[in-house]
Amino acid sequence: MTTPTAATTTQTTLWIWPTGLFPRRLVYYLRAKRLPHSILATHNMTLIPATINPKIGLVSTGSHEERPAGTSLPFLRLQKPGEEPFYIYESMAIMEYFEDLFASEGGYPDLRGNTLEQRARTRDVLSLLADATFWQGLSLMHGDASTLSWSGMTADQMSATAAQDARARHYRLLSKLEKWVGDGIVKKGWRSISGEGVEVSLADLVLMTAIQYAEESYGQDWIEEHGALRVWCERAKGEAWFVEREELERCEKEGFEGLFVG
């Protein structure tokens, strides 16, 4: 008889809004990680899709359990027998948790990179993208009135000057990223912005999420005038880890079975 481990006795519940900005990262992540379908049973994992109810906001699809009050999406709950639940609130922390749980020693791809240098570059890019995401969000909040429904701001608080400044800061950050990785993408044909020899990394997932969400939700070009990043983006859309909008919407309605293998 197999002795139960911490992983198998822990009840893991993950709530994801597939078409949202930060939750979408987890959809890409699960596809890129190539986890076997059996992992859901062996690790007591439940994945709950969420969708928008026009009257009350984000809710779990169908009869699924609602996430705890006061939490945003994505959201991960870990429940060990006889203990209080442990919550993980942020998309990056959730992905890092799964990277440790499903490590390369178990035969899973390491989405942080295979070498010290690749992992360092992944962290470099993720840090830069966190800043770029902040400034892009600020430019939207001050420049797009449709964000008033969630920004917490009033129309009087919006500022064209603030929006322009935020867009400029976002542009400069992506120019820095392009300087870091441009030659590798264009001249060496890198598949990943984490460097040569990497198929896909957390950095790729985060960048693609931002690009697609900005285009679909606000009609904005996240990598405008950044030619090397556009080359990477178009190339990455042909990779197995990329998830089309139609599949994201299907996940929202039917769940995440199609993201697993076997």
C-alpha cells in the first residue's frame, strides 16, 4: 500500500476566471506544464471556473463552490486534514507553488528555466513585467472611461496627463525588455524570452496574458512599435501552450479538462 503524502492528503482547490487578466495566467500555465489528467485525483485537486454575473460580479460557474468572501481571482485554497485552510492569493505565488509541487525531479517541465542563467532572466523579465502591468493599468484608469466600473475612481479624478505619463513609462519598460531579448528572438530564433534552449517560461505566460487581455478587453496594442516582441508574440501563438480566446470561454463554461494530458 502506498503511504499518503502531504500532497495526496491536502485538498487543493483553485478558482480561475479564464478570461480575466491575472487568472488567465493559470490557464496558460496548466497547458504549458503538461500535467497528466490523473494528477487531479492523486493530488486531490479541484479546479473551479468563474464567470461574470452582470448583477453581482464574478461567481463560480454552475453549482461549484463559491470562493471565500473578500478574495479575488485567481485564488488557491490548501486544506490539510485537521488544520485551518491555507490561502494563496496572487497568480505568481500560485504558479510558484505549483512549480515546487510539480518539480522537474518528477519529470515535469521547469517553467522557471533549466539553468541558473535562465532562471535569473525569467526573474528579470517578471519583475519588469510587473512594473509594466502597473503602468498600463494606470494609463487605462486615467484614459479609458470604461474602467470606472471597477477602478474605484470618478470621472473627475481621471487625468489625461497621468494617462500619457503612464503610457510613456510602460513604453520605456517594454523598450528595455526588447533591448534585453531582441537579438535572441530575431537573430537566434528564441522560442522563449527567458533565453536560448527554453521552450516556455513563466515570463512568456505573463507577457502573452498581458498582450492578449489588453487587445481583447480594450483594443490596445501592448507591444506597439516593439518589433522583436511582436515577432516573439506571433511565433508564440503557434506554440502548444497558447490558448485561444474560444478555448478560454469554453473553460469558463465547461471546466479545465482539456488543459491536461493523458
